[in-house]
Amino acid sequence: QAIKLSGLSDRKITDVNHLLYLTESFLQTFTHFDASGAPVLNPADCDDSCTLASSYRHTHYGKDRYGMTSRFSWDITMDNTLTLGLWAERQDRDEYRDWHGVLDPKVGPAYDHTAYWRQYDRTYTTDTLNYYAQDKWVLGDLTLTAGVRKFLVDIDRKDNFVGQKTGSLSSDSDLLPMAGAVWNFAPCWELYGGYSENFKAISDSILETDQDYGKLDAETAKNTDLGLRYFGSSLQVTAAFYHIKFDNRITYIAATAGSGIDYLGELDGQYVNVGGIKSKGFEGSINWQFAPMWSLYGSLTLNDS
């Protein structure tokens, strides 16, 4: 598609072989330029000097991330350790799209590296704060851990054409518990289990739509595992069972495009929660060093989702 704004600029937006011509009063399609580079509005007027209208669309991405981590550990007793932690990060993601005229589509895909139109220019800023607390107890052959963490995520979108913020959302988690246990019940043998809740913040890509963000839930997962390990001098064996419950999966549902392809990406859609996935399974492995320079390894994974 190519758009020319009469009286404003000579900006064009094009796809492979179809262009649109826009003036203050009408919209008309065309497919060729004449020898002077002007659009040919009537195909019957096109002669051998005409060239096919074609463009190359280029989307540019850039990302900067910076932050800090902090951790405090306190041995309350010889058998009890308290750990507090903090993780803070800012991410600046730049995205813009420009369009380049293909020099001669009859010859090849070479294009003018100077863009004739920049479609959009945006910066997405994501501030993430994650803090956690964990306590660890060592009771002889049994080690217990328990803790909690939380995420605070704020996202802003800035339109660099107007230099103003044009959207924002907050995507904070609930308190996410975690617990685990390891029992060395015999020499070289270890039984372990764990439970944790996890969270994925809503992506900044949702700000590319005009939907109501308040109706969207962040993705979450609950993970449980139970395993057995043997670690001898020449033989190591592991076996583990797991169960994962993933909820609030976010999927983008595009608006109906009608005929043709929406090269400008202007047909809006929306992000929705579409349910979740339950997975359970078994993982096992064995490693046997049967000679000084030789070992035999094997593994098995069974998954049902």
C-alpha cells in the first residue's frame, strides 16, 4: 500500500505490488510509477517506461537493561539462616518502523537505504522490582527451606513523534510462596521435594493495542516436584516426578484482516487469557563410569500435558 498525503508531504507506504493514493478528497489504488516517478492512476496510461511500485518494510529494535541486586544473609543460629534479597531493573526498549523504496523490482530486491517514511517510533520503559525472603533450617540429615517473593512491574509507552507518554500498565504479582526439603537418609542417597509459585508479568507489547488492560491477568504457574538421587563414586542415578499447573495463558487474537494483507499493521486486535496447561511427568538419568576413561550415560523423560 502507498499513501500520499496531498499538500502535506510526499510520504508513501507501499507493499510488493499495490499502492494507495490519498488526497484530501479521494482514495485510489495504483500499481506503477511513470518515468518521472509520479503514480500512474489509470493503468491504461502505463507504457514501457513505467516501473512497478514496490517497497521494503523494516522494523528496528533496540534494548537497554540496567539494574542492581542486593542480598543480606544472617546466621541466626548454627542451624538457621535468614536471607533477604532485592532485584531492581529498568529496561528501555525502542521500536520504530520505516519504509524504503525498492529501486527496480524487475531486477531484484535492492532498495534505497534512505527511508522515505517512518511509520511509528516508540519507547517502552519497564521498571521491575523483585524482593524475597527465605529461611533455611538444617536439622541433622534434613534441610528445610521456606520463603516468599513478590514482583512489582510498571510499564510506560512513549510516542517519540509527540514526545509524550501514551500508555501505561501495572503488572504486580501476589505473594509467591516457595518451600523445599532435602533428606540425606543414607550415605550417597538423597530424597528431595519442592513447591513454588511463579509469575510472568504482562508484556509491554499489549500497549500496542487500545484494549482495557484491567481485564487481563498475568500468567502464573504452580510447580511441584519429588525426586530421589544416588551419587556414588562411579554411579550416579536420579529419578524425579513433577507436576506443573500453568494458568492465564495470554494470546493475541488479531482482528479479521478481510481481503489482502494488512502491511501497515493497523488492524487492531487484543490480548486475552485463554486458559492454561497442566503437565505431569517423570525424568530419570543414570551415569556409570565403568572404567577410568569410559562412562555410560542414559536418560528418560515422560511428559503428559
